[in-house]
Amino acid sequence: MNVVIIGNGITGVTAALRLRERRPDCNITIVSGESTYHYSRPALMYLYMGHMTWADTKPYEDDFWKRQRLDLVRGWVTGVDVSGRRITLHGGGSLAYDKLLIATGSKSNKFGWPGQDLPGVQGFYDLMDLRLLHENTVRAEHAVIVGGGLIGIELAEMLHSRNLHVTFLVREKYYWNNILPSEESKMICRIIRAAGMDLRLSTNLKEIVDDGTGRVTGVVTDTGDRIDCQLVGLTPGVSPNIDLVKDSPIATGRGVLVDLSLRTNVPDIFAAGDCAEIVTPDGERNLIQQVWYTGKAQGRVVGDVLAGDEREYEPGIWYNSAKFLDLEYQTYGFVSNEPREGERHLWWEHPDHGHGIRIVHDGRKVTGFNLMGIRYRHEVCERWIREERPIEYVLDRLAEANFDPELYRRHESKIVPALRAQIARAAT
Ligand SMILES: Cc1cc2nc3c(=O)[nH]c(=O)nc-3n(C[C@H](O)[C@H](O)[C@H](O)COP(=O)(O)OP(=O)(O)OC[C@H]3O[C@@H](n4cnc5c(N)ncnc54)[C@H](O)[C@@H]3O)c2cc1C
């Protein structure tokens, strides 16, 4: 059996390794346009800042793939010939498959802004963007970042670390306030400003201005401001990268449509990771998950399914973590930016604005946690949510979840009474 996997990101390589474990006999080929060898995409920022080398970003030695009998093909796939069971490659050539996995990840959003394709304007997703960023920062003194998500703040931190003056345009009232409640968002706004960046909230990009020679020289915002700059980072989110299946019978929505076993509508073609849109059997909103651990989890499942097993992906309890400059963030379960019906949000924040915790419950059970500048154990929070523990149970044991390093100040003796007082106030 010939299995071809398009994409050597975490999803594609996890699937390949799982399939190799299960089916030592089959031929597996991994195709990627970006790099021959798999590397860690979240490490891109550390490569730019000089904290890691290229070798550090690769979890496997280069000869590992040969030892695993995984063939690596470097090239861009331009299309899928479903009836001929072949994929076509840019520059000619094609590869035959018996089973095909599409694991092509995401691509940066662009919203048709005037000037968005000028030299000096770029997104930040892959190694090509990293190379471009090195070139674009050589002579730049002032950068404007557009879009206040996780990649936007990474890019802002990276450029700030090279002493560029950074202006950060955020459409929302506070940073990432479409996802985070206002208190958490405000904490992050404070640290962005404390670092010396020019954060402009409730501000949209209107156009990117050309210097007359075809290079960026500034931006104009919808508040009427003109900001001079030599570099514009466009980071208004990502979308599933599904270009290569556009002209094929493979069904797409926002991503490649798949069932819980990650099968597309075409027999023997599968999709997983950032590019997949899982059609939920209960008809609720389809699932697109665009983080590292979900790519890995879906890769494992689809590896088994490619090997011939009946398996379904179980999304489980959501978690994520990030670092906003020096402020660590973890989230477990479901925490919306505004309380949903029947939901109660309890929030404690240290007067230094560098530590905060939110616990969400519905009166009967705890459903989510946000941690800002405090570390809580994943397995403990997840267990409390899974076991549907009441808020009182969790507050009685809150300190058990803390895993801040030794000698860090712990805050549970302040947090627990403060949250209990909020519960009592809400009850009166
Ligand atoms: C800068 C940045 C930082 C991030 N940080 C974090 C983080 O800290 N934590 C976290 O959980 N997530 C993070 N993410 C998200 C995470 O990296 C992705 O969710 C994850 O990489 C998705 O894995 P994937 O294998 O599905 O896709 P990808 O990693 O995008 O891999 C897809 C691969 O497919 C290849 N490909 C695409 N189209 C074609 C084609 N037509 N032909 C050939 N090859 C093709 C690409 O070259 C690429 O190598 C970050 C993302 C970015 C961009």
C-alpha cells in the first residue's frame, strides 16, 4: 500500500509515525513545499530572536526518516487527481497513492487592503515568512503590526527585541478581547504598553501606503492617523490552507470537510490538523482546531485509520497556553469572553496586575479556568472539569493545582476568600 501525506507539520508526521508503527510493510511518502525535514512551527520566533538554532527546532535527527523508511519529497503539490489517484507537483511530476492524507495546515489571512502586497508587507506563518522578515528588518526602524491575536503579539515581541519601534493595531476594545474576558485582555494591554510598544485599540487598518518606488512607507488607519513605517506585519488570524483541493471533488467548507474518523467525502482521502473541518454529528458548529496538540491528536487518530482501524477523534477538554511577553497564560475547559447564559465568572487579580485567575461555573459544576501569571496543573484542572466538580470542591483544593516553581509567591490564601465573597455576593 502506498500512502502519501501532504504536509510535514506536526499532523502529517504524527500520522506517518503512527502508521509506520502499525503497518511496518506499507510505503509512506511525506511531501512538503516548505522544508525537507519536520520542524517546530511554534519555535519560529525563537529562531528569529536567536534563542534557538535550526537544529534545535527539529525534534528528529535527519537520518531518522530513512531509518523509519519514510520517504521525504520536497515540493509543492498543485492538485489532486482523484480518479487517477495521483497528486500533481509544481514544476511537473506526480505521485501515485492508494491512500492520501491532506495535512496542509493554515495560511495567513489577508483582507484585500490596498497595498497589502507591497514589498515590506508580510504575514508570519512559515520559514519563507521568517526569511522575508530577516530581509525586511534590515533597514526598518518602525513596524506596524495589524491584528491582535497570538501570532501578532509574537511578531510584535520579535521586532521589539530587535529594537524596532512597534505600533500594534488592534480592532477590538482590548487585546484579543474577542477571545479573552476584558480583565485578562486589559492585563495584556498593560504589559504591551509597559514594554514601550504603541498599542492602538479599536483601530483598523485602512490602507498601506507606497513610497513611490513600490515599497511600503506607512499605513493609514480608520481613525484617520497616518503612521510612517518600513515594515507591516499582517496577522489578522489564519484560515485552513485548502487551495490545492479547490478544483477537486473533495468537499470543503472553511476547511476540508471530514467526519470524526477524519475521512473526506472521497474514499481513501483523509484530512487532519489545521486544514480540516470536522463535521460534528450532532449538527453543532463544525470543529476547526488550529493548535499544536490538536494536530498531534488528530495525527494519531488518522494514522490508525490509515492503518485500517476504526477510530474516531475525541476532541476532549480544550486547553491552550501562551506567553504574552513575560506574562504566562493557560486556559482549561471553556472560558468565553462574556459569561454565557447560566454561566458565572469568578475573577481575582493581584494589585500588581501581573497575576490573575478566572474560574467559570454554572452553579452546579466548574467548566473552565483562565490563569494569568500563575501556573496550574493541566491534569488537575482537566480532572475537576471532567468529574464535574462543584465550585466549593475546587476552592477547597485550589492550591493542589498550583505548580509555580519553588520560592514563587503563591496566592491561593488571597484567591479563595475573594472568590468565596463573590459567590456570597451573587447569592444575595
Ligand atoms: C508563528 C506561529 C506560532 C505558533 N505557536 C503555537 C503555540 O505556541 N502553541 C500552539 O499550540 N500552536 C501554535 N501555533 C499553531 C501550530 O503551529 C499549528 O496549529 C500547527 O503547526 C498545525 O500543524 P499542521 O501539521 O496541521 O500544519 P502545519 O504546521 O501548517 O504544516 C503544514 C505543512 O504542509 C505543507 N504544505 C501546505 N500546502 C502544501 C502544498 N500545496 N504542497 C506541499 N506542501 C504543502 C506546508 O509547507 C507545511 O509544512 C503557531 C503557529 C504559528 C504560525
